[in-house]
Amino acid sequence: MTYRLAAVLLSATTMMGACTTIDDLPEERVGSATLRTAQGLPAGTVQLLRNNDTVTVTVAAVGLQPGEHGFHLHTTGECRAPDFASAGGHLNPGNNTHGSLSTGGKHLGDLPNLVVGANRTASAQIDLDGSADTVLSQIFDADGAAVVIHAGPDDYVTDPAGDAGSRVACGVLQPA
């Protein structure tokens, strides 16, 4: 092994150790969705991961316009093109106001904006508020849930949907 290769491996190992520990790794994948555009083109994937009592949403999106996009969990597990209105409103089992900046706090469907780079890709990892059992029962209720990406950014205040514009990608969450 060359000195350069050994240095790269040591550096990578050191950086990985600073980012996460074995305790931080998800214990199980509990759900997933394939995102599609209104034209039926693939737009990415979403995974629901469980680690102890935390559910994490991970997204890898492709083919979207650069910039910020509203990113939400919606009430109904259905994604009929072209407008994805079949997904219903935001998943809001506690009947809270919309947005992390609103005085009433956010609801379960409120997720941070997805930032799409110049290469038209984005990824994010978000921990959902609430116990894993409660969150999963609300996502996988009788009519399921969908993940939606909007054309514009969520302002984190405007009720009920954050003024994020039209729905440009949608995926139905399926239990693992």
C-alpha cells in the first residue's frame, strides 16, 4: 500500500468517525416511496428509517429545478398526476398550524425545504417529531401517506401549506 493511499484511507476513516457512531446508524428501514413527476419520470426516493424511538426521513431527489422546494408528508397515500391533489393536505394529526416559524408550531407533515443544487439533485435527512410508534401509525393509517415536493420554497408560516406552490413530484409511502 502506498503512502498516499494509506493517508487517504486514514483521513476518510477519521472523518467518518467524526460524523457518526454505530449508535446513530438506523436499526431498520420501515418504509419507502419512489418519487415521480407529473410526466411519470423518476424524481428520486424516500426512505423511512427507525433508530430506537426516532423515525428519520431520508430523500434523494433528481431532475428538479435548482433552488428551494417545499417538502412535506401528505395525508393520503395516492399520487394521481398531473397535480397530485389526490395526496390531500399536509399530514397534520394534531391539527396544528403550519410551519416551524408559526406561533402554533409545526405539524407532522412539515419538513424543511429541500435545496436542489445546480446539478438538479438534492438529499436530506430529517428526524420526525414524536415517538416512532405514534409517527408510524399516523403515516401508515388506513389511507396511507404520500411525500410531495413543491415547485417553490415553503415560507414556514402560511397556513395550511406554506405557500410552496404547485406539486412537482409525489411518492406513496409503503411499509417495508
